[in-house]
Amino acid sequence: MQSAITDTGMTVEGYRAIAEAAQADPDLRKRIETAVGVPGQ
């Protein structure tokens, strides 16, 4: 999984920070799901 993250130019730490923020903020989570095209959104 680490290479999947770093291959996009992102750091693992940055990914973790975003994931933690999305877990804590339902509105942010919805925005991320919409941006990445999660089905049902």
C-alpha cells in the first residue's frame, strides 16, 4: 500500500493525516468520496 500512496506523489504521513481528518469530519468524508467517485454518492 505504501507504494500506491507514494506513487501518486503523496507521503504516507500526508495520507494518514487526510484519513484521520475524514474519519473525524463527516462532511470532509463526503467531499472525498465524491471527488474519488465512490459508488452511491
